[in-house]
Amino acid sequence: MKNLLIACLTIGLCTLGADIFSQDLKKEFPLSFTVTVSNPLKTERENELVFVSAEKIRELVPDFNPKAFVVLDQGKEIPSQYNTRDSQRPGLVFVLEKLNGSAARVLAVRYQKKGESPRSYTKRTQAELSHKTGGEWVKREYIGGTFKNVDYLRVPPEHKDHSWFIRYEGPGWESDKVGYRFYLDQRNAADVFGKKTTNMVLQHVGQDGFDSYHNMQPWGMDVAKVGKSLGVGSIGAWQNGSVTRIEKTDSVTCRIEENGDVYSSILTSYYGWKVGRNKYDVKSQIAIHAGTRLTFETIEINKASDSLCTGIIKDKLAQLITSKGDGSHLGYIATYGKQSLNNDELGLAVFFRPADVVSFGEDENSHVVTLKTSGKLQYYFLAAWAGEPGGIKTEADFKKYLDAVSASLATPLKVSVRKNTGK
């Protein structure tokens, strides 16, 4: 009886404390609008990104102040951010940890008209780019200097693979689930960092030795093979039965667009990508949000193309899994097996809209899907390492996961915004 009374008292005090905190937030942020998020699927969804565009907010709530706001879910503040530099998702973003099937959630966005009120949340995503300064180029190698994080880089013409110029050889992005990088040189292929922790780790990668991440570290390691392949989700062109990666270009720039607590993104611009007799200008944005393994890839190209392709490295130790998709699922190509550099299970997958598919194929190095675009193309890719916390350890479980992800991507959340007339 005594324990029951103590438990009831504790719950009561916690509820009272939450109510007081909610009231304090209402005082600090007196104005508000509501965001309603609906799940069209009958199945529960987890860690889903909610995006409200800056354009929609300006239209309905012109006095909204993106420098002083909070998002409340049933009166409780949840992590959020406002993207000001993102080229694909400028505006408000937050993540719903769970949403039941066929359910809706009404959230309040409270704000001040003026001033700034920065919030502090656990960092669950990261994007970074770090290159050496203070040294010098000797032919194609950068000698001396120390690494410095930057938000923008025009890739020097001297830079090639193993020039010792960029830490872990390119930009990196991660969630609390997994990390990625791509080689910002003539290879331009994406790689995977398997993580043994939910903490952010990229800031440590390569600091204790240029390629120390090829061996197991306290945070994890590079777990994917790339070589001459598409790695996972890399951009290429399908030409005469083989893949041409983005190798020959006139110039390349890379920009960290967002490096937020719940969402991060990187924009890379390739000018004069030579494919056969043609040249293309390509913009590639990669983005990730908290709680997911998925990377969102958005490509903008200056000429229509039906030879743009992506795919996954071929490995004799991995089973190929494919689905053409349908009206309720995106298509995908995937592999699963003991293909990691740690000799344990690793799943890789690329998801795409069935209507975008030109053909499926393979060359010596990669499983390939060719996609058509008249200017803009979106697809998604992921890696699932068995060694991550709560990792997927069987092919059967990986297949279930693929089907769930393909269903969620094919049927996005529905988001609506309503301006409140009162406080």
C-alpha cells in the first residue's frame, strides 16, 4: 500500500511538473499554430520526418519567427529545427518517434514574434567536411597541415584519391543509426561507417590516423567495400553495359547545407560531367534525419537523361534481393550477407519509384538500376550493419525491414497546417 501511494505521488508530481513546464512555454512563446500529421497506412510508423515548408508557413503564419519557437507534442517539447540553407527542404522539420496506423497527431508550434530563443537538443544527425590547411600541394599530394572543418569547398584540381587532403576522403553524414561518406574525388562513390553507438562519431573518424577507420574503433568502423563499384546509392551513367561514375568533370563544389540535431544535408555540384560525347551539370543533395538509416538522394541535372543509374556493390558473399515495386511500395535492389569488412552481416539497399525505372542490369562490379529523369530525380539508400545497436542479424528480418521501408516511402505522411485565431 505504501509503495502504491509513493508511486501515485510520484506520478502526480511528474504530471504537475510537466503541466507547469508547458505553461511556462506558453508564456515564453505566446503565439501558435497547429500541425496535423496523419498516417495513411494501417501499420505503425517509427521515426518519421515531418516537413512543413517555409513557403507554407509564410503563407499561413507571416509573423512566425524561426529564431524563437518550440514544437509541442501533447504539451511536451520535442526536438525540432528550422532549415534556412537546405535546397530541398527549407522550413520546419521534426521527427515523430511513433505514429499508429490510420492515426493522426496534432502538434502545436509556439513562437515569439521577435528575438531569439535557441533550444538545446541531443544531436542525432551530423554532416561535416574537413580538409587540411597550413600545408602545401606537392604534385597530387598535400603535405603537412592540420584538418579544419569547413562548410564549403571547391575541390582543388590536384585532389585525387589518397591525396591526404580531406579527412576520410570526403564529406560525411550520419544519424544515430549509421554513418556514411562519399569520396570527393574521381571515384565519387558512397561508403558506410557501421556504428556501435547512437552518439555522433564523425568528428572522431580519421583523427588518429588517415585511414584508421578501416580497423575496429570504439565507435565502429568502415564496414562496406567500394572499389570500382557504385558502393551504395552512388550516381553513375549506364553506358554500353557498364557503369561510368562521376569521374571526369570540369569542376566540383561541396557545401554543408544543414548540420542540425534532427536533420542534416550536403549539396555537391558537378560541372561538366563527361559521359561519352555529352557533358552534364549535376547537383546532388544527400540528406538524413534522426532515427533512420535512410539517405535521401535528390539529383538535379541540366539535360534530360535515360542513362542515369545507381546501384550496389556486387559481393559473392551477399544475396541479391529485388522488388519492382507497385502502387503501394517503392521498388528496390538490395543485398544481404557476410559482406562487411568486419566479416559479419551487412544489408545494403536502394529504393526508387517504379515509374522512374528504365532497366535493371549489372556489370563486373555493381548491381544496377537505370532511372529516367527530365531534370529532377529522387531515390533513397541505406545500410544496416549487424553490429549496430539493435542491428538486423538475419536475411528474413532484413526483407521484412525492406518491405516496411518501401511501403512508408510510397505512402508519405499527410501534413496540414492551421493558423490559430487565439493563443
